[in-house]
Amino acid sequence: MRAAVRSKGSFKFEIADVQRPEPGPTDVLVRLSVSGVCGTDMGLATGELGPTRDILGHEGVGYVVQLGSAVPSAQVKVGDRIGIAWLRDVCGVCEFCLHAGGETRCKEQLNSGRKRDGTFAEYALVPSRYLLRIPAHITVPDEVIAPILCGGVTAYAAIKNAGVVGGKWVAVSGAGGGVGALAVQYAKAMGYRVLGVDVGDAKRDMCLSSGADCFVDAAQSQDLRRDVKAAMGQTGADLVLVCAASGGAYNAALGIVAAFGTLVSVGIPPPDQLVSFHPLLLIDMGINIVGSAVGTKEDILEAIGFVQRGLVKPVVNIQRLEDLPGLSSQFGEVS
């Protein structure tokens, strides 16, 4: 089969013929039709996120072509549409898996592109016990589902699990990036008022066209809290999603959370970019800080449901697998 094989230590790929995987007794073989490209792939390829496989990718959509000998046909059939996301499998028995919704932190999780070959290939194996089957009533095209499997569900689950009621103000830091732009759309679709925070006119236009009520350019602002207050008409945001992978963005975001508001950590800064604050900020303001990691299978299907209903509209650019080596050189220049 053809696959995009990474060059070690860089976000570069070459198209190669590799052996097609054979399903074990409990595996399902999927022929992929599309795969999204995520910022995490860049971090994996350059070695910033630890050991990885040579075939990356974790936003794949495809169709079952072969079942392992022990996979019951009542569970999945040849021809079923399957999503292959970051979580390829979980143990189901650790302290995280036993907590409702905790599988995204499973101690033994298998990740696409990290511990199992990813979706930058024609075929991929998926363990049947953690299969994401896309129901037949979902008519969203494969290429539109792909970005929801990581960026979309990451944004949706971060908002959903924050526990902030609709109608409140949500500020999205890094609102012009891949996850941030989807967070703007999901927040609007879920009934929130949305302020985008990012840098530059292009990001402003993207945020406003995605449905944001207002935008603050962090590079132009001399006092971010003042400008956020002026834009929203209140002292801060009830929910702040930090999608930017920057320690500076986190430090700035702490200053725009409203009293008794919630900050959700989504973006992952480099290890040398630490966030610093005094505990009195939390004590005096009653602020909650929580982390959010991708989403469960149920979260993914719920997130796709917003796309099915036309409430969220991912912007996609379709290319061939053979084009990935060229696209990878441009990846750091685009959102």
C-alpha cells in the first residue's frame, strides 16, 4: 500500500510502498478515503512529543474491508464507515477509564501515529473494542468529518465539559487557529456569545466570519483586560478557552477571566514556556482552571451532529496523499 512516511526529525514525508497490515483476531482493517493534517502531527514528526511511528495521522475516515476472525458481525460489517481519531484504543480498566468520560486520559491508551501507524496511508488497523462507527444517517462527507475527529471534538468537548450555561460570554484565545476557529463555531452553535482573541487582520476576518460577536487583536492591545471588558460590556469572560500553544497566551488569558469564571487549558505550549500566577488570583476571583484533552467517541459523534445540522461548517482544502510532502513544508505558515 502507499503511505506517507516521515523523515525522522522533521515534518517532511516521502511517499513509499509499505506492507499492508493484516488484521489480528480482534482487529478491523479500514481502507482510508481521507485524512486530516493536525498540528500535533508536526510536533510528533519533529520529535517534540516523544517517540512516534513513521506513519503519522489521526484524523482518518474510511470503510471496513476486512474483519478479524474474532470480530462479531453484529458489531461491525464490511462497508461500514469508520472514523480513526487520536485515541485508537484504551484499556477500559485503569482509574481514568473507570471515571465517566475519563478514557481520554487512559494510562495505556494507544494513539494513532504514536503507538500505532496513523492515517497517512491507504489502510489502517483499528481494535474492534474501541471502534468509532459513523452511523448511516450521518450524511456529512468524509473530508468534512476528518477535522472533527481531532480539532473539532477538542473544541466541542472543552466547551461542553466546562459546565458554563448558554448565553454567557466565551473568549477563545488563539481563535484564528485550527482548533480555535472551530471553537468559535461550536460556542456560537451552543448558545454562547463569543469573543475571539488572536493576532492580525486575517485572524480577525476569520473569527468574525465564523460567527464571533467581537474580536480583540492581542498584538495591538495595550491593555487586554480593558479591551475585552469594552468589547463584552462586562469585566471578563465567563469561560476562556486557551487554544493557543503559548505560555504568554495563558498568562494573558488569566487576566480576562470573569469572577467565578472558568479557564480551560487546550493548547500545549513548549516545555520551556511556563505559566506563572499567584494563588490569590484563584482565591480572590473564585476562578476555576481545568484541562481538556480531545474527546470520547460519544463526544465525536455529538460534534459531528452539529455539522450534520449545518451549525458548524469546517473549512477544508482537499489534496492528494502524494501532495503531503509539499504541504508539510507550508504547514507552519497556515492555520
